[in-house]
Amino acid sequence: MGAENVVSDPARCRAYECDGLTGYRVVPELVLLPQTAEQVASAVRVCAARGVPFVARGAGTGLSGGAVPVAEGVVISLQRLRRVLEVDPVNRRAVVEPGVTNLDITKAAAPFGLYYAPDPSSQQVCTIGGNVAENSGGAHCLKYGFTTNHVLALEVVLADGSVVTLGGDTGEQTGPDLRGVFVGSEGTVGIATRITVKLLRTPETVRTLLADFPSVAGAGEVVSEIVAAGIVPAAVEMMDALAIEAAEAAVHAGYTIGTPAALVVELDGPVEECDGQFEQVKAICEAHGCTRLHIAGDAEERAAVWRGRKAAFAAVGRISPDYFVQDGVVPRTRLAEALDRIAAMGAEAGIRVANVFHAGDGNLHPLVLFDADKGEHDRAEKLSGEIAELCVELGGSLSGEHGIGTDKVCSMPKQFTPEDLAVMGRVRGAFDPSGLCNPGKLLPTPRMCGERPGEYRPHPLEAAGVIERL
Amino acid sequence: MTGTAVSTLRPTDLASARDAMLAVPGRVAITGAGTADWAGRLEPVDAVLDTTALSGVLTHNPGDMTASVLAGTPLRELAEELAPHGQRVALDAARVARGATVGGLIATADSGPSALAYGSLRDLVIGATVVLADGTVAHSGGHVIKNVAGYDLTKLLQGSHGTLALMVEIVLRLHPIPERVATVAVQCALADASTHVQRLLMSPLEPVALEWADGRLLARLEGTAEAIDARAARLVELLGGTRMDDEVWQRHAELVGGRPDGAPTKGARLRIGCLPSRLPGLLAELPATAVTAGFGTGIATVTMPSDAVDAAHKIVYAAGGTSVLRDRPRDCDAPAWGPAPSALPVLRAVKSTLDPDGRLGPGRFAPWM
């Protein structure tokens, strides 16, 4: 690969010791920076031949520790594979290398009136390869779906160094949907080296409003009513008072300090549809005691509303020295209950929790605020894990878009039975029998999580009296 | 089928489905409503797992826009339960009207014209509980639309043709039923259709379906009562054509999925996918007796003489496309699939880890595996 593409100096390797979840750090033995897909494949072949574990890495913005290196392993950075290989406006798709940023796909498509729909908050820097690994969402996935709904084909280097294509030009399938299994597999079954994505036509119009409410529950009712009216908004986001305070301190986006809840609702589509439904949304807000209704009058005002929302994570640093971000999902109808429970749990632990979330799809992002210098770390970490597991208890999921990674791997037995996890392990083994591909992520191992198999809960068959544990 | 009696089991719930899987030795065919004979011809089996009694809606949460069903539930029955709530599963595959089951539609990776906007069931299934050949019960996904915990094993079911697992429970995301639907038909030759399609797709009108069939291009819009007429008028202004009743889609469905009474039709039907821009040229090369072509999705259904199927696979493959036999006349011994994909070793490895003894759906992926 050439010495210029290899980092072995431990001091320089340290730059790769963690991803966006900075609590987990492991310095890799070696970092490889291949320039071509062929170099990725040959690097993997060398790892396979010598039994060296490897971890693929994009921009390192992931929030679940999915790109944390393995001790005595290799990091394969895809940052130098950053060519947009093709933009095909006729067939509305683009072919890109994995190191291309999410936003650069849209920039390449924009001259044709097209864009790439999934828009994670980190879209300026996160890479499409990382998006594929995590099945990234974003604020607009309520209407447009997730990465998996926008990837047509993947060229993949498997753990033995062989190269295969999953999916095809149309997303039509020849056999079981392996592309769909690969998307969201968190780098544990191979490395994507070439990605074909769908492009959508830019909507004719976009209408955005920011509405304040006297309670989070009240704002939640508005969301339910919008949905019940048969409206599919492009995005529905909610922030609570603490999150607003942080975001305003950082970016002065025009949110109301002190309001208990603010909703961002965005509609897009053909003018006739959008205008009529936007009036309906405004009426629903007003009928539910909205205390302030701000309509973004132009693109600049719209950008300001989104700046406030998207800044919230980072801005929390202004009101707390340290924090954890959670990513659990609850059924939308249980949002108010989830938030009440989280508030009570925070009060009991003596830890503040700010809430920013994708209200339309029930994806919470509780920000657990703490001060490590005051010895609050362990208490906050415990609360953070309990919040994720609460989401499972309420019929939801540990993660909506950040992934399991290293962070939530030991919580997986809360959501899945030992049999479920064993079947996932069998599928992982079908792609990577050697287990060299990003080991220790996504599926719990006794080494990481102790021998505890997780909390006992009856298997459905056990509950039905079909089987019994002896 | 073998000459000896083949036992048929009709499980009714998860427990009896697992029992049935363990009770039958040897090779097993999983069947649904029998609305398609898709993929490779089934080899002789020792038993049939008939899923039609695995039927019924388990949950419907209108506020969450999710529903779960037993996998043998006909999609149209689910649709009837959802409709009073103004909700639907956004899949309009041709077989739905003939009683196709949710599990069968997943197993065949079927989709209809509105795949242009909503995708196929791969995009709408959010959770599943299955029984593997060794009796293991496994579930993946869940009851929330947004969920990245664990591998998305529901995707493996999509297009599995009964070869990996018995689907028992399926969780689906729902969409609202639009207030109004409008269809505009534009008379045009196949060769001219893609020009119209390009203009429409670059317009802001957001059609949900765009299909050429029987000498005309059909475009479907969904929207609100107050907006739909204005949008349809804009479409007519853009392409010409006239508003039609939605019944015109029934003829399309027959060309794709066969006659409403299920009576056999003449010729073999091939489902093809290729880059939309290559579709007109590709279709011109095939000895088609009937065609529907989605110039937005790249998916076409082509009826042709049985003896033309083998060559057709190769022509499609050469164009970079995919093809599968979706309806096989009795006299047709042509292979169901074209040349194997590069990922065949992975498909084989997945098959052998989930069904090591090769019990389920033997022959469906012949000649690949």
C-alpha cells in the first residue's frame, strides 16, 4: 500500500482511539489508509491470512462506539476513498465511494435538481460508508425512510478479502435481501467499497413552523393529531426547556427560553398539497394551546429553526461539562409516558436530563447531563443505560439510529432472547466465519458483558407452555 | 411431489408452527394462498406446511401506524381491518386482490406500481418472528418503525421463497390512505414512454406510480381532496393525456399477476429489473407477447413463450439486469433464474447456517443452490 498510507507510530494511532462516543478508547496497533477498493480488499486479505481483527472507520462521528478499534487490531480508514464516481440524473442515482460525506452526495446531485434524502445531524462530515454501517436516519426519515430505503447496491469486501455485489441497479432481488442485512450491520460483516444510492427530486416547496407549548404532553398530542389527520410531515422534532436553553445559548436561533416544549414541524411536496396541509397543522397547534407560532418566512428563517434543533447536542456542553446521548425508541403513543418516567428517574438519580427528539417516530435522544469532576459519571452512565432499557420495556428499541456498537451491546439481552441473538450470531458467521470483522460490537459476548446472560424473561413458547426450562 | 402421500400440516399459531416444523421429517414446502408459482420448481418434498390457517390480525395501533399479523393472513383482509382507520399497507402488488398472503408477498419480494413511492415489503416490514428448520424460534426488528438494534433479519425473509424459515408473525408499518387518487393515461408507444416519464419525474408532481401497459402510460397521483384536481391538471398540461377511472389499473394487474379467477394464462411471465434508461432497449429485444413496464422503478413484467425464457434471462443479464420467472406454465422447464449473482457464496452460507440440512423449499434457487 505504500508507507504513506500506513500509520504505525503509536502517537499518531492514538488519533483513531475512539469515535463520537469518547468514553471508550482503544489505541489500534496499526491504521491503514487505503486509496482504492483493491487496496481495501488486499488489506483485508492480509488480516484474514494472519488472523488479525480489523475495524472499518469513516469519519468517526458515530455515537455508539461502533468504530472503536480492537487492541492488537488494525483500523481500516475509508477516508481516502472519497470520489463521487457517477451521478446519473436520468436513473436518479449516484455511485460513490464510502468516504464521501453524506452532504457531498447532495451537493453533487443538486445541479440536476436532485438530492440524497437521509440527513443525519452530522451530515456535513459523516461518511456514506458509516451511514450504511449504521443505517443512519435523520430528521426527515419520518417521511423518507432510512439509509436502507435509499441504498440500491453495495460492493462489499468480505472478511476473507473476496469482493461481492449485494443488491443491483434497481434494488430488485435475486434471492434473500443481503443488501438489507448489510445495511445497519455496524461494520461486522464486511466493508462497503462502492455504494449506489437513490436520489430524489427536490420537493417543490418546504414549509416549516416552530410552535411553543405549555407542556411536553400537550406538544405530543399535537403530533398524534397531525398523524391522525393523515398528514405525513417531512419532520416533526421536539425539544424541552433544558435543550432549548442550551441551543439558544449556542446559536441564538430564536427559540423561546423557558417554554416547556417546542415543536418543529416541516412539510414538503407539491405546492397545492403542502399549503393545504400546513394550514391544517397550524390549526391543530392553535387548538392545543400553542403559546407562540413562528412560521419560517424564507429559507434563511427555516435554516435558523434547523440550526437550533441540530445544534442541541453539541450545545448541551454549554450547560453541562459532560453528558451522554441516548437513542432509544418508543411507540409514538407512549411518548408522554416515556418522558414522565425519564424525568422521574433523573430526579431520583439527582441527574438532569435534557430531551431533544424525533417526535414523529418516537426516537428519543435524552441527554444525560453530569459533571465527572463531581464524581457523577457512574450514576449518569447507569441512568443512561436504564433509559435505553426503559424504551424496550415500553415496547420500543434500544436504538433508533445510533446503533448498538460498544455502548449498548450488553443491553441487547433486554431486547432479544438468547435464541434471537444466537440466530444473529449464525448470520454473522455466514458472512464472517473467522470473526475478524469488527469483533465485540453489536452482539454481546461473555468477555464483554460477563457471563450473565441478561435478565430472565420467559420465552414466548415457554409462556405458552410449549417448552420449559429445566 | 413424490408418489407417496405427502403430509400437510396447518399450524394456527407460533406454538403449533414450531411443533409442525419439528414433527415433519425431511424436506418441507411452505405454502400460502397459492397465488404464484414464483422462482424455481419445487423438488419433491416429504411434507407441506400450509400457512393459510396462520391467519389473523394480532395488533393494530392506529396512533403508532403499525400492525402485526400472522404471516398467512391475506393482505386484503388486513387492508379491510385497517381501512376504517384511514390506514393501509402501501403495497399494491397484483396478487393482493387474489388473496395473496403477507408471508407469500414477502417470500417472493413482490411489489406493485406504487413501489415507485413506497418500495416493496422490504421497506414496510419492521419486525418478524420465524421458526427455523431446527425449531429455533427467532424474532428480529420490533414494533417501532425506527429501529437499528441488531441485524435486520426481516430482510433475509424478503425474497427467500420459503427456503430459510417459516414466517409466523410479521409487523408492518402503515401509511395513511390518501383522500383522493387520480390517474392520467397518455397514449404512447413503448419507445416514447420513457421521454414522458423523464419529464414527469423531473417535474414536482410526485407521482406514486408510473407504468406503461397496453399502449399507454398510466400515472397515478395521491393527495388531498382540495389539491388533487389541480395536480392532475398540471400533469395533463405537462404530458397531455386524460383523467381515467382507477379501474384502468385492473387491466395492468392482470398482465402482471394473472386473471382475477386464477385461471392459467398463456405463456411464461418474467419479472425483470434493470436501469430505467436501459429498459426500452431491453424490452425491444425480448419476444414479449405482453408487457408492463415501470420506467420509474425499472421493474417490468414480460409475458413470453415458455421456450424463450432461457434466452431472455441471458439478454437481461447482459443488460445488467435481474430476472425471475414469476409464473410458470406446466409445460415450461426453463430455469427460473438467470446467471448467478456474485454474492452466491454468501447466499449459500446463509442458507447452510439457517437450514443446514437443506429441508426448506428444495429447488427454489435451482440451478444456483
